[in-house]
Amino acid sequence: MAPVPGSGLAKGLAVTLRTMTKKTVTEQYPDTQPELPPRTRGVIGLFEENCTVCMLCARECPDWCIYIDSHKETVPAATPGGRDRSRNVLDRFAIDFALCMYCGICIEVCPFDALFWSPEFEYAETDIRDLTHERDKLREWMWTVPAPPALDPGAEDPKELAAARKAADKLAAQQQPDRPGQPDRPGQEDRP
């Protein structure tokens, strides 16, 4: 059977009429803030106290959008006769969000938890050169980072915690007074 001329037009108009009668779901963005998922990737916040200037984030960044400058300071010896130590001091930490592709590699490779995802997304600028945010701005975003989700109550303990508990139980068992009739140490038997 041949299609009736104009049937496609009628179907299209039927779809249009159905959608015209439905309530709109458009959110008026500037007036109402959107409901974001709890761990939204917005911008990267810097917890400066944890940064040791190891440069892993800058080395692993595929876009090379992280700029870090530092200098070394000498820390006097803690004990008399000890030797002086040197440590890196952070001078500049900047991220160019015009280049950043929000992959999160820098956050994953940071061994000292100095970088975090913040749900902030309102950081538009009129000039692209202003999208390079320095450490002061990154620190401000750090305080908008939500707390990590609670652990699942049925989950296993981390292996480090399980090993620490096992060592503590072993130490407590060794310090417990011996039961009567038991040898003090393995291999020690009651002798006549």
C-alpha cells in the first residue's frame, strides 16, 4: 500500500501539538541555581598546606596547564649536632582553565591530597587571559569542596587499618599475663 500524501506532515504536527501541551522544564538559571550532583566537577581547589611542590600534577597534566614556582629554604636542625634540612616552599601555583580539559589526572596523582574538585562553576571571564587562576583563587574554591561520602557500613576496612589492628591485637596478646600451666615462651617446657 502506498503512503498517503501528507501523512508525514500530519505525524510531525501531532508530535508538535503533544509537546506544546506539556509543562516546560526549563530552569531560569541566573534566578534559580541548578541542582547539582554531590560530587560535581567544577573547578580545582588547592589545599596549599598539603602541597609539597613535588610537581607530579604539573608533569602528569596532558595540557600542561598547571604552573608551579618554588624555592628552597634551609630548615635548621631539630637536635643539636643534627644536620640542616632543605624544603621546597610554594611561590606560585596557577591553573589555566582556558587550557584545562577537566580530566582530573592532577587530582588523582597528587600523593598528599592537595587538589580537590569543587562544584563551583561560575568563574567565567570576559578575557581569556583572566582564566589563569592563581593560588589565592584556588584556595577560595577549596572551602566549597563537599565532604567525602560516608563509607559503606558493610565495606571491608582498608588494608592499612586491618594490618594495624592485627598488630595491636598481637601486641596485646603478648602483654597479657600468661595462663597457668602454659610455657612462658615456645620451646620452654616444664623441666624436672
